[in-house]
Amino acid sequence: MAKKKLLDEVSDIARFRHLSLRTEQAYRNWIKRYIFFHDKGHPRDLDAEAVRTFLTHLAVNERISASTQNQAFSALLFLYRQVLKMESLNIQGVERARHSRRLPVVFTKAESNAVIGQVQGENRLIVGLLYGSGLRIMEAVRLRVKDIDFARNEITVRDGKGEQID
């Protein structure tokens, strides 16, 4: 039987560990970028210095945000620890992206109503739910009629981010 491709192994292990589909896709993309950054070298043949070089490149040359770099770092840790079973990789001295010190931009109530007013049909309902209840996009899209209890003014979220129960 032929050996599985590396990215297929990543998917298998991510699903076995019950990572979300979005996390799996993000990890696959970061691992692919890492491999292409090192001229299609197999990660097993690359060392901690290769990881350090890639992450530093992301921070310095591509000027990605700190959270994006952390996601790339997590993807590579997942690759080396879970997929390739290489615990001994010591990754230190990485040039880290700086955390933003700016406050996030938040819509006023009038701006939010103007945006909601421009949307029609079921999309308007979803946008209204996102604004009014704080649901995430996938949580709102996956809602079913039985998840809404008008008598108790309650919405049940199933399969929320991280499969948290609240």
C-alpha cells in the first residue's frame, strides 16, 4: 500500500483530534507555505533553524500580525509533534510579530443599523443575529428552527467554536 501524502496525513490527524475544519484548512495552508518556502523540501529533513527562518520571514518580510504568526507557529508545531512525531525540535529565537496596540474599530448602533438595512432576505436575518446576539458566522448559518426558543428568549448553539458547551 502506498504511503499517504504529508498533507493527507495532516488532515487525518486533525480530524482524529477533532480540530475544526477551518483549523485543519489553515494548518494545511501554513504547512504548504512552509514547504514551498524551503523549495519543496520535506519537513522531516528541515530543522528548527528552517522553522525559525520561515517564521522570521513572515514577521519581517511579509509583516503579518502577531496572531497570524502564532497560527503559523501552531501549525508547524502540530506538523512536527503530532504528524511527524518529532518532539526534540527546539524552536527558539524567532523574530516575533508585534502585537497591535490599536483599539479595534467598532460600529456605532446607527452604523450597524445602516449595514443591516442594506441586506435583504435570509441574509438580513443572519446579519441581525450576528449583531444582536454575538453569534459567530458559522454558528448563525448552522442554526435550525428547533434551536430557537421564543418562550425563553434563548438560542441554543450547537457545534460552536471549540465545541464548547454553554
